[in-house]
Amino acid sequence: MRPAIRATLLCAIAPLFVLPGRLSGGDGSPSKTLGPGRSVIQHDADVAVSQPGPYNGGGQSTGHAFFGNVPNPEIGFRKRVLHPGAAIGYHLHDGSEPGLGDEVYYVVSGHGELTLDGKKQEVGPGTAILTRLGSSHGFRQQGNEDLVILMAWPEAWAGK
């Protein structure tokens, strides 16, 4: 990855990995609105929800639905932690959910198997996947370490 792209990506996701309370202003609120542009900071610990693997994937996962309470966002952003044995079930990206356009998945840590349009391949840290409308995809965690994935898409669905 080129240094300029890496720096841009790190600046975009760095606030998600700040320890709780560091930027919250000390009021204990799960998110804080900043400045005239109504920017928002949220911490993954404040939005984490334990739930089964999506799309009938099985196992246990932790979902982080960032900015779900922000009106009219232009992008959707989520984090999914697939614990050992968990999966995101294989499903068609038909535009009904989670996005009406391209989806980007980025593997932060752990290892897994991606099935994309019927073809399986190993994924690990640093793997980025672009899925387009009409493709099918799913992930399965492998090994002893959680598979941590970031997801982003154009916002026509993220606030729902």
C-alpha cells in the first residue's frame, strides 16, 4: 500500500481505537458531537453488541454499529468481530442490505476464509475486499484468534 493511502486510512480509522474516555470529554457519554460540522466520536466499547453471526453464519460475534444514531450520514461504517467458530453467512449482495452499492471489507486481525462468488480463499490482516452488487460473499473465522473486519458502504442503509 502506498504511504499516502496508508496515512489517509490510518487517519480515518484511528479514532475508533482510542481508549474510552480519552476523547469523550469525561462526561461518560457513548458519543460526542464536535464543532459546527456536527462531527461525532464513538468508541467501539460503547456500541458493541454480542450477537450470532450475521446471515445465519452461526457462532458468536460482536457487532459495532457506528453512527447509527447520526441523522443522514453519507457512509455506513461497521466493525464485526467473528469469535472462534463464527461466520458471516454466504449471501447475495443484491442492494437490499447492508448497502445499495459497493461494500468494502478490511481485515484488521485474525484469519479466515472468504467465499466470494463461489470461490474460497484465505484472508488475513491487511486484506481488503470490494464487493459489488450482484456478487455473493461470506466469511468464516479460522484458528484461535478472533477475525476482526471493518466494513464501509455508501449510506442508503447504514442508519436503518
